[in-house]
Amino acid sequence: MTVIEYNKSVDRYSDHIFRFLLKSLNDTEKAKDIVQDCYEKLWLKVETVSFEKVKSYLFSTAYHTMIDAVRKEKSKMVYSQSKFQDTYHEEQYNDLSEVLHQLILQLPEAQRSVILLRDYEGYSYREIAEISGLTESQVKVYIYRGRLFLKEKIGKVEVLV
């Protein structure tokens, strides 16, 4: 890959990677750091990564770097059940997109990532499998289970009220 192609990959894919990471992590600064790490890793392998495969390489790197960051953070923190109980509001609240975003954050990492890649970024099952390192069957199962969880939670009146 040439320097010009590297710069084109920054222009084309950095915003998409950032959105994916932001929706997964819900932390702007961490998302920015991971995007920067991805492009640093790409720069170190600029000779071996072809321009045709750069999108897949960047999303795979972003996904794996995000998983590593989440695991590292989890080892530092102890989660309490009260964190998830605070998701719902007692007062009337009907911003469905905000409720959906909060519910997506409750999904396990793998389900959340594949749902975001499929439903928010529009990737095919095959592309998601390449990015995440899962099989297409696993991707389909995770998407199904994640959507089922969201459907069950959104179907409850107390979530929307």
C-alpha cells in the first residue's frame, strides 16, 4: 500500500470505525484512541496490507482492540447490579432511540458488536465474520439472540414509560 492509499483509507473509513466504536463503547475518547491505534497498526504493516483489504483489516483491528480494552477495563472494575437497574426511568420517557441505545449497551460484547456492524453499519454476515473472527453461523446466532433480547425488553411497557 502506498502513502496515498493509506491517506485514502483514513478519509474513507475512519468515521465509520469511530461510529462503530462509539456505539459499542459509549465513550468518545476511548473510541478516538482505538481509531488512532488502528491506523498506527496499519502504518506498521503498510507494506503487507493491500488497499483492497484495508477496510476489513481496519474493522478487524478495531474490533479486537475494542475487545481487549473492554476486557482490560473489566479486570479493573467490579460491576454491581445497581448499574443495570438505573437504566430505566420512573418518569414518563418515550425517546425510543435512547431506550434502544441503553438496551444495546446491556448486550454481551459479541452480540452488541455484531448487531452494530449489521444494523448500524450495514455489513453482510460474511464481512462481519471476517471482522470479528467468528463463523457466519455464529454471527447469525449472535444477531438473532441480541435482537430477541431487544425485542423482549422493548415489548415491556415499563421500558418505554
